[in-house]
Amino acid sequence: MPTITLIGYRGTGKTTVAALLAEALHSPWWDADVELETRLGCSIAALIGKQGEDLFRTEESATLATLLDRTPGVLATGGGVVIRPENRTAIAARGGLVVWLTATVEVVRRRLAVDPTTLSRRPALSGTDPLAEVAATMLKREPWYRATAAVAIDTSHTPLAEISRRILDRLGEWSVEKGKGACDDAV
């Protein structure tokens, strides 16, 4: 079971923060999208283009289930993993400290626009430009992120190293709240 699971819309910093947290915790970390692409041998964009979003979401759920069974570490999920209720339930039950990374629509759009992998790895699910769907998709998913996470942290204007430090502080508080000692189930 992961020690920390990061959820949130694409471009909010999940992958970078996961790597920083893993380094600080001396633990492994996984990016669910990378794990899915490695397992299937193709990009998410190619999978959706050839097989459709439904198959992608099924494969995403299978990948999530596998990752939630791994040893303690840090998990960065795909941005849409919260769409399926069973994924939200699994993350809440087995994801350790679940952190929702947020950012403003403008910041997400800017980050996606400068990321050279946006078109190849982050397909538009509405059939339009990935930047055009940001606001509506974020708004639609917000209740699911909120219901799944123990804490939300805005990454819009704070360095990701500081975000990592805040999460580590919250991990200590969360462990005490859950009745765990500082080293029980921690990495």
C-alpha cells in the first residue's frame, strides 16, 4: 500500500512531487500513467486513439489496483483516475495519505502548453485541443478529487519542493491521527 498517493488534474505537479517525496522518504515511487504505458507497450494517446477511452479507463483501473498492492512508497495517479467510483474507493481505502494537488485553470493551461509531451501523452478526451477542455474537465472532476483526498494543496505559485515539504509535514500529522506511530507503515 502506498504511503502517499497524489491525485489531481494533469499539469498540477503530481509526477515531480512524487519524485521529490520518494527521495525524501528514501522510498520507491510510481507514475501510474508510465506504468500503464509500459505494461501495454503504447502511449495513452495511442491506446485511446485505437481502442477508445472506455478501454483506457479499464486498463487504468487495473494498473491502479496493481500499484495499490505494492510496498510502501509514493504513487502519482493519472488525472482522470477519480472518474470511476471504484477507483475513488480503492484510493481512499488503500492509498495511504491521499493528497489532491490543485492549480488554477490558467496555470494548468500554461504548464500543458509548454510541456512537449502534452499532445503525444495527454490526449484531449473531448476530441478538442487539450488546452480547450481544461476548465470544464477540472470543474467536473473537482467533487471526486475532494471526496477522495485527505488534504488539498494548491501548486499554482509555490515551488514544488515546498509542496513536497508540506506533504511530508502532513504525513506525520496524518500518521498520528490514524493512530500510527511515526515509523509504523512509514517508509
